[in-house]
Amino acid sequence: MRGRPWRGGLASQNRCANRYRLGVHSRPPTRQLSLSEAAALLDPVDSIGLPLGTGQPVGLIHALGERSDWEHLDVLAAMLVDFYALFDHSGVFLTSTFFGPAERIYRDMGRNVAYLPTDFRRFATVMEQRRPRVVATAASAPDSDGWMSLSLHAGASVEEIHRAAADPDRLLIVESSPHFPRTRGLTSDDHRLHVDDVDVVCASDRRPVELVDPEVTEVELAIAAFAAEYIPNGATLQTGFGSIPSTIATVLARGDGGDYGIHSEMFTTGLMRLHQAGKVTNANKAQFDGFSLVTFAAGISELYEWLDGRDDVRFAPVSVVNSPEAITANHAMVTINGAIAVDLWGQVTADSIEGRQFSGVGGHEDFVSGSGIELEDRSLICLPATAEVDGVLRSRIVTAFSPGSIVTTPRHQVDVIITEFGVAELRGRSTTERATELAAIAHPQFRDELRAAIPTIP
């Protein structure tokens, strides 16, 4: 996946000439700088916007951490994929729209970390509203014509990247690496940047951060077996974040079904396995047929190598991928997501634990609601029935959430809940029927307690 070095040439000259003929603002030539040199371009009082996860310029963020003169640096990001000395500085303030392990640890250490409640689509609006002076992203190495693929992430930052590129008062920095795959957008130009349109390009040898699925458990396999019963041949699939959705995709890859389509916010190792097994045709989707549509990818190194140069997986902004109208238009749309807990009303909390931020809303609600308009569509929310907390087994199906708990998905949007003990179908059921279904798939140790609470639900 190593790109050829950019050599400029006629294509580059024509692009520059066209820009001036069209009256676009003049700008200094693109600078080829080291990561440390690029980090030095930020002021002690400044702001920087970063993409989610695998779109982040990891080397640049580490270089920023080598500075000690920060007075007030605002960092807007989502789901950090590494640990950085930058956030040890008292003058650095991180606002995240999706917590990962790094954000949780920084918060618990007392660092300047805040959560901004928003779903993935609205992160684009937050970026526009906050208008960070500096925007930075990861990309592939430039090809011989100067094009850099945005690689593993389109997400919510694409429009802000282009706004920063067009604004002489702002700074666009791209960390380019030959280890990042060249991926394709919906058109030839909407998932790449030209070096002429970037303020600074930093050559890097960094590899994309891997997301390795843990070893599959018996609980996850039991959940996957129940989920597979809801996925007909020809269904269009979305799999969310976490080991259970990825396990379900892997189980489908080994099963007898097929002819699937993919319309998923996240492209995972499990979805690659589904492609490799010949189970994905994308032939039955109402739109975006012929290819899998995603907005970012995260998985093992084999996934990144496999994505390089492919035409049958395409990346689009989250405004396209997560549009409920686009999701609903798909044939037999089946969405597969995880949760932290469900109460007997059918409410779901998926991003916090007793009011303490754990992850983020992401696209959870978009795909749950978007797959619930037509009868043939199904939304599967999957979770183990229990969790061990401080050595004590606790049910993840509860009579009611404790005060201060935060609902991610309201009860009226929820269709199917799956644990290792079975399936609760909530769509079309009364409140009492829902509670009865949910109590039946709880761990046997907690069923009597849950059933005793059912008469209190009107």
C-alpha cells in the first residue's frame, strides 16, 4: 500500500493556475515539514480540531505533547486511539464527543477532559460551530499526482477540513503515511485531498492503530446464534462498535446465508470476513448498490491491507451514511448494536454507566430508529445478561435505571433485545408485555426480582 512520492508536474501546475483564475484566495505554497516543525506552528493559545479514531494524526499529537508552553490549547476530538503527553499539560483542554479508554483514564486522573453530548452526525455541526483555527487529519501518502486518500475515516470532519483549507486565517495539517490504505469515496474526488490544497504535509511512517477483537466467549457466541435468526438472505447489515456485533458478522461469514449488503457507520474486521467469505454482494440495496457504504474503519492490520485500493467498499461522510432516510431506504435493513443496560420499560443506556460517561452516542440511535420504519427491517440490540462489578454479579436488565442514569435510546424506538438467554421482541408489545419479555431473558438469578416488578409498570 505504499504510495508513490508526489512529484508535482503538469497536473499540479494546472490546479494552481485554475485556482487563481477562479479568484480563489492566494496562499503560500504547501509546506513539507516534520511533525515537530508542524507542531511549532500552533500558538500557545490556540485551538485544534481532530477526526474520530483512526482519522487522527497520531504522530502530530505526540509532537504537540513535546511542547511545554501551552497556555490554553483547546482540542476538539472523539475517541482518542493512543495516550499522549499533550494532555498532561495543565494548559491543554480536551473536549471529546466520544470517550474511549484514553478519555476515561484522563478523566479519572483529573486531567482537563470534558464530554460533549452529541451523536456522530451532529459532531460535524459542533466542528463548524467551534471553528478550530487548526484542523489536522491522517491520510495516505501522496500519489504521483499529489493526491492523498483520507483513508480510514470520512466521518464528521470532511467539511471542516475543506473549510479550513479554503480559509487563509486557518491552518490545515495532514500527516501522511504510506501505511494508510488508499480507499475510495462515492466519487473520485470526495475522499481525498490534493497537496496543493493543504497548508502543511508531514511525512510519517506511522501505521494505523489496530483494534483487535478479544477472544470470543461462549456468551457472545450464544448471542450471535440468536441474532443470526433475524438476518435473512439479502439483508442489508450494519454492525456497531464492540465485540458482539463483530462476532455476529464472523458467525454469518461461516453460516449458510449470504447475498448481504453493507450500510454501516463502522467497517470492522468481522465485516471484512463476511466479504472474504463471498457473502456480500450489495445487490439488493435500494441505493448505494454494488458496494459497501461506511464512514470509518477500525480493526486489525489485515483489514487495512485488505481495504487498500478496493472499489467494493466506499467511504462517505457521516451525514450520508447515518442519514435515517438512507438507512430506511435499504432492503431488509438489519442493524446490530450493543448496550450497557436495559430497563423493563425497554429504555436503553449504551454510552454511560449510572450517569458516568463511558463512550458516546455515536450512530446508535440513527441506526436503531432508521431500521424501524418498515416491518421487514429489524434492529437488534445485544448485550450479556450480567456484568461483574467489584466481584458482585449484577443484572444488565434492571427494573428501572437509578437516578442520574442517562438514556441513549428511548423505549419507542427499540425493537429486539438479545442476551445469551434468549430474545425479547418489544416492537408492537404493550408495556407489560415488554417487561415480561425482558425479564424472561435475564440471568435466572434475577428473573424473580424482575417479574415481581412487572405489576408496577402501567
